[in-house]
Amino acid sequence: MTGFTLDFENKFDGAIKDGTYEVVIYIMNEDVAGTGTEFTNVNMIIRNDIEQPHKNQHVFHRIWKSKETNKYNMMMFNTIGYAASLENGKQYGSMDELLDDYVGKPIKVRVKNETSEYNGKTYENLNVKSWDKSEFPIVQHEYKEAPKKSTDVTTTDIPADDLPF
């Protein structure tokens, strides 16, 4: 067999451990849970242009709309926007325009593995505990696939009856 070389510097590091990581926002888009609750997905990649564990692994965070008001708590968007060094006071014409402004921005997150329970089931989750400005504002991360704007992301609604679980 020719043409294949193992490189143990480029391997999966396993589950992301508790800690602080320099990440870049890869995708930010709105979606709807099976229960009908709307939320925003924040998909981040641990940067590979900085020496740190878990390079190229994804960290996910969801910002949920309130069930009572059907609106987002803008404090979360402001917190992430501050960490991403977005322009304070900038106005956006649409939610997609706002979300697209985050894409490609570097931030520093502190994450923690936690156990939660919902409807009698126990889940292991990697939760973002804090957001801060990156110590490395110039991003030289090499993407496997270019970052996606919210208008580039499509979601597919699958009826619950069609799911095998």
C-alpha cells in the first residue's frame, strides 16, 4: 500500500477537557428544537494556530429564546459580541446580519464538562462557563472547510415519526 502515512501529531484527542481555550466562531445560526423552542447555535472551533490541546475540535453552545416572551436575552449576544470585539452600539437590519458578524471572530472560552438531567435521562454536556476576548486577535487558523454565514446554513425539518429513536 502506498500513499498513506500515519501522523500521530494529527489525531483525535478525545473528549475536550475542562479548561480555557482559544476558539474561533465557525457558524452562528438560528434553529428550532423538536419541542418547537427556537434557539441560536454557536459552533466554535478550537484554534489550530495556537499551541493548545484539542485543536480543530468543536465546542457548541445554544442561546435559547424565552418560552414566556419568545425573545432572546440580548445579554448573551452582548457578552459574546464583547468577547468577539464586535462594534459597541452597531445596529443590524436582521438577525442573520447580526449572527454573520460573529463568524470568524476569535474568542476565549472556559468550558466545563457537566452532568444534567432532563425528562428522566442523564446527559453529559460540555458547557461554556465564560466568554472573554482572545489573547490572540489575529486569526491564522487553517479551516478544513470555510466558515459559514447563517444564510449558507440550511436545516432540515424531520417529522418525529420518521426518527428511529
